[in-house]
Amino acid sequence: MPIPVVTISQMREWEQATWAAGQTPDAVIRRVGECLARRALSLTREGDLILILAGRGHNGDDARCAEPHLGGRRVDVLSIRDPAASRTALVAALGQGPGLVIDGLFGIGLNRPLDSAWIEFIAALNAARVRVLSVDVPSGIDADTGEALGAAVEAAVTLTLGAPKVGLLRAGAWAAVGRLELESDIGLVPCPCESDLQWTPGSDFAGYPPARLAAAHKGSFGHLAIVAGSLGYHGAAVLAARGAQRAGPGLISLYTAPPVYAPVASQLQAVMVHPWRSDVRWPNGVSAFLCGPGLADRDVPGDLRHTVLELWQDADDPVIVDASALDWLPAKSTAIRAARVVTPHPGEAARMLGSSVAEVQRDRMAALRALSRRYGGCWVVLKGHQTVVGRDRGPVFVNSTGNPGLAQGGSGDLLAGYLAGLLAQPALAGDPALAARYAVWQHGAAADRLSEVHPNWTIEDLAAHLGGRG
């Protein structure tokens, strides 16, 4: 199930419910230490030095409890009471070249600005440019607002505990948080809190998509029509088609601008490629439409734009709009008979809302809701770090996978095609939120798998791995 993103007060409420049920803080701390050690081992190699920085509170206890489980690593524990007195010891420890620093200085209890001694201590740690694993929150970050309380440890990975804290999803916290990961199994009772913002774990997709029946045929899995590609941007059409193929619809028809028909068609075999015509006739049985990837040339025919608008307003099947075609949509409600999905990145979202990228990033959940309201209650996939999926009402889901390797041209085209390929399948079209969440999660998971073995992977590599086991 999705996991609620919580505030500090909700986390405290959850802890109190756990203690009332008979669980002890010490048992939870021991469990956290084991989980923390497991992640630390995965981030280091045999013989590496792990430096543990442990503060006074439970965050420090968590970090200290990792030590007995760090077999095969050299471990140095600094219990920090006085940052000014401990700074020399910190510099000496950092001079030994640790493979990892575990940051257990401050947790969610920090509620006031740090003094100058702590600011200097954290600055010395950050200046060393070592890999840091933060426990629950990067020390110095306000877990509700995401703001640094004078200074903040810059983590490579933050292993948050129980549930993500709302402040860790704020754009202002991203530089300190690094990669946000969740350890939910730490001995707490089921979470009693509710939130409109939900974290998406991979376990949400057990059994999805459902297994195909042995007697199924290509007609069982829908027919996707893609309108994509223009002069200078034909690769977007190819990537969208390849992404769609990875989702497994029965048939795919691609309509592209005549000047790029040859290079597009020459790169695709199973996809049926057609040059765009003003009198286009969609094949019988089309079950979803994707419009927009690579339609960036100023010479895109006006009738093509008009056709996209008609599909958005009138089609009885799911319509997914991406890239340049987002700017063609009317800011009004439509007689929607099936799912409508837009997939903007922050720059596109800002144009659609008449705002700025900074405003979109400041509150991505609010931007998503505003986009959905403006465009008729459509589903929104607001891309970027911690991609969010939702609409003007109901929960908004935060994706848990992906890495900066996705910041390449063509990444969004591949995602749009994969999502459209899912929604073209009649068995999946009834739950567009689940299809969109799954598409985004798989897109990021494929990038994570690639990054483990190929630091310089390309979008073509991603296309080949999309949809594999997470």
C-alpha cells in the first residue's frame, strides 16, 4: 500500500501509539540500527572505513546501534556532545578517507537554529566531500519545512524511517537529502495517520500488470495511436514508440510528419508508421492516443494541432498529451469520457499555469492540483526529481525511484510512450492512476538498475531495460 508522507507531529503520534501498544523505543532503535547497517554495507566495500557521527538524541542512538552489524568494515564512532571540542577529532577522522559517514547528529526533534559551533562542524563535514548516509533526516533540516536551520549535512542518501517526512520532499531540502529512501519496517504499529501525499513503494505493484491468459491474442491488448515527430525531432517519435512497445499493447500505429517519415519508419519494425495526412483515418479498434513527443517544429501543420485538440475534447478512449502538444490544450473542462493525462516537466507546467519554474518547484503538489483543475480534472504526471502523480482531488503519489541519469533528452518521450502503451490495454485503462504510477516507477527503476552497472548509460539503453524486474 502507499505510505503516507507525515509531519513531525504525526510521526510523534505514531510513535506514541507504538509505545502504547507495548513496543519499546529500545527495540525500535535496535531494529533501525540493523537496517541502517545493511544500507551502509551496500554503499561500501570490504575493508572500507565507516565513520559514525552520533549526537545526543535517539538519532545518535540509531547510528550507534549500527556498529555491531558492520562486519567486514573498519568503524570509527564519534559521539558528539560539544561540536567545538569535537571538530579536531572530526577533521582527523575525515583525514583517514572514510568510505562512508553515517550522519546521526540530529533527527526530527531539531526545532531551533544551530549555533555557530554546529554550523562550523557541519561545514567541515560537507567540505570533505565524502559520501554521507543520513539517518531519518539530514542533520540540520527542519523535517516539516525542508529548510536548513542554519546549516545542513549534505547527504548522498537519506534513509528515512517509518514514513517520509513532508519537509524532505520540499525542493529546498533536495540538495541536503540526496537520494531519499524509506525503511518502513522498523517495528512500529500500522500508521494511524492520513495524508493526501503518499509515497509509492515497489510493493504496490505486486501482480501488476496481471498475467496474460494463455489464449489471449494481440486484439486483447489494445491498439495505441501515437502522433509524434517533426523535422529535427524525429527521435522523439521513435523513443515514444519503443517505450510503448515495452508496455505490451497489441498494436501500435505511429503518425509522424512527412519530412521525417523515412528516418522514423526505418528504425521501427513492429510499429506501423504512417506519414501524417490532414484527412487521417484512425484504424478500427484504437484504444488510446498519445500526442506530442517531438512535435516541436514550427512547421507542424495546423490541422494536426486541431486534431489533437479534438481528441482531447471528444475521444472516447484515453488521451495522453506530452511535450509541445501541452501548449495546445484549452484551459477549460471537457466532456471527458475516458482518462486524460498530461505529462509536463516543471518548465512546461510553469507555462501551462502562467507561473514560473520556481513557483512550481516550491510546492509541486499544489502545482499538480492547479494543472488538473485548469485542464478539466485530468490526471497529471509532474515529472522531475520525485515525480508526482495525481489530480485535483484525492491522493497525490510521490515516486520513489529514479536518479539524475534520467536528465537526458528523450527520457520523457520514453515515459510517455510506456504510459500510453499501458493505458491502451483495456484491462489497465480503468485505473489510470495505477497505470501512471507504475509507468513512472518502472521508468525510474530501470534507470536505477542501469546506474548500478553503467555510469554512462543512454536513453537507448533505458529503452531496452524499461519494464524489467524492479
